[in-house]
Amino acid sequence: MIDPQIFIAAVKGALARGGISPDAPVSLYEPMFGEAEVAAVSECVRSGWVSSAGAAVDSFEARLRDVTGAAHVTTCVNGTAALHIALMLAGVGPGDEVIVPALTFVATAAAVRYCGAVPHFVDVTSEDFGMDPVQLESHLNVTAERRGDVLVNRFTGRRIAAILPVHCFGYLCRIEEILELANRRGLPVVEDAAEALGTRLAGRAAGTFGLLGTLSFNGNKIITTGGGGAIMTADPALAARAKHLTTTAKVPHRWAFRHDMLGYNYRLPSLNAALGMAQLDRFERILQRKRKLHDAYRCVFRQMSGVSLLEGRAGTRPNHWLNTIVLPGTLSSRDRLIEAAHAEGVLVRPVWDLLPTLPHFADCPHDAFSTARDFADRTISLPSSEFLGADL
């Protein structure tokens, strides 16, 4: 059991390196805005183009292509909408199953449900909290069988339609191994890179490895547009269909309102895109500050016996979106630390409830997810706002 006061002193000690007062309340994550963001949004308002049409959206998508290396980017109102459309584009439909990690934000599995499909939960690694390809292979060997051209869950009879790995907390999952497995099984991969803008492997951006990838620009992400998300793909036909589906499936015409299929009102407004453009202008500085904050936490917690700071695997460049530690001990000791920290204004948090334990996913197939069970009970995420690393 770690003494709560020692834990709180360690967190405050890391933050004090950046000039943060030990008495100041510290949130888990706050966006950081300056004059550039105010000017960008004001200019958008003055232009009159504040909705989902206008130059700001096109410019933001172009900048995202530059930052990620994705051939095509379609922005959306949020990351969940981006996931929903990406899964549809990958061929996921009613009655299908999609492989999803047991440890992730609820939107990952919710997007599967929006398609009328069923999440099929699998375990994660202790290294990066991403989907475990070794465990996945073992699980599919028992669960899946090929019937003609279709991979089927032999216990439910449902088609396994896709694999949906997540780059959790901004740490790249073992995507190369997952892709190799998926290719052998004939399954498309849709990457949830909501938390991983700026995360790379050998220069390649998270979200650009699979058939499609998605990003989020929520208020607590590396950059924010207030709300927002994006779909990335190398396939021009999928990109065109993504734009069509997210624009209510409206057929281009100078004045007529014609819609040739069921579409979704998911396009990103220009106001949000303008804010995102200003954030991207200092994107590398944001990543640098995040690395400095991570280094400060590393210096402090490496001196605390039994505590490990999530680092990501060798050869990757994480964005360190949310600094997260794994504790020795049990759920009760973790919760005592969180309660004590909140009492002193340090708003740490546990990870999400494991998705297979939620009532609305209780009937979904899953493996034992033993690693996720163990680590979820011993994990705490630390204050990780950009400004905390500004003066380090």
C-alpha cells in the first residue's frame, strides 16, 4: 500500500518542476488557448462561413493530411461519428461482430453498436494497454472458423467483420502484428487513434496503418476543435464515400436538395475547423511540452518502489496524451489514493470501467481479458494538460 501523502507529494513534485504551485488545484486535462485561437475563430465568424461549408474545413483537412501523412482525411463532428462511418465503410453491418479491446473508452464499442453489430471483446497487453495480438490469435483459433469466404464465430454464428484496435492513452498498440493477423484472416482493420494524433512508428502516424483510421479533437485531446473527429484512409473511393455519407448523402447540385441514400449529418463546422487550424500551427510545441511533462513524471515515479509509468514500447514515439501509472496493490488501495488526491485538488482518475462489465455489453462475446482486469484495478491517470509542461 502506497502512502497517499507520498503519492500526492510525488505528483505535486513533478508539477512543481514546471512552476505549478503545490497549492493550486490541477485538473486532469484542460485545453490551452491563446491569441491565435481567438483570432482564427473571430476571422471565421467575420467571414460568415461558420457551418460545415467553407475554406476552413478544407484547409484543416489539408493540414491534417500533412501532419499524419494520410492520403485522404474527412473531418466529422466528433470521433465517435468518425468511428461509426469508418466501420460502415469497412463493411460492418447489422448482425456482424467486431473485435474490440476490453479496455478502451466506451465510444469504441458504441460505434460498433451504431452499425447494428456486436462488439467482441479481447484482452490487452501490459506494455501499452493496446489489443494483444498473441492473445487474439489464440482466442480466434478457438472461437473462429471459416465458412466459405466468411470468418464466423462458431459459437454465435455471426460473421466476424473487422478488427478495431485502439492506441490507448497515445501509445501505439502492436499494430504491425495485428495487421499481419488480420491479413491472414481476411479481416479489415479500422484503427481508433482518437488519443494518438502525433504518435508514430518509424515515422508513420497512428491511424494510417489499417484500411481506415480515426481521430478525435475533443476538448481533452492533443489538439482540440471543441468537438470534432476525422476519418483517414489511403483509398480514394472510401474517402469519397466518407465525405458523401457524412454530408447527409447529398448529391452535388447548384441548388437542388437530392439525397441518393441514407446519410448522416456528421460534417465538422467551419468554426471548429478554424480552432483546429490554430492548434495545428503549434502542434510540435504541444508534443514537446507533453514529452517534458512525461519526463518530469518519470523522474519522480522511478523513485517510488512498485510504481511503473506507462512508457510505450521501444521504437515508437508516443504523444504522451495521458500520463498513466500502474500501482502495486488492489482496487481499494487505488481508490484511497484517488480520494486523497481529489481532496487536495489533484484530479487524477482511474481508467474506464472495462467494457465487458457494462450492462449494455453484458451479452457480448469476450475472452477472459485477465490482463485488462488486473491493470484496470491498479491504474491511475495523472494531470496531463499541455500547459503543465510549458515551463519545464
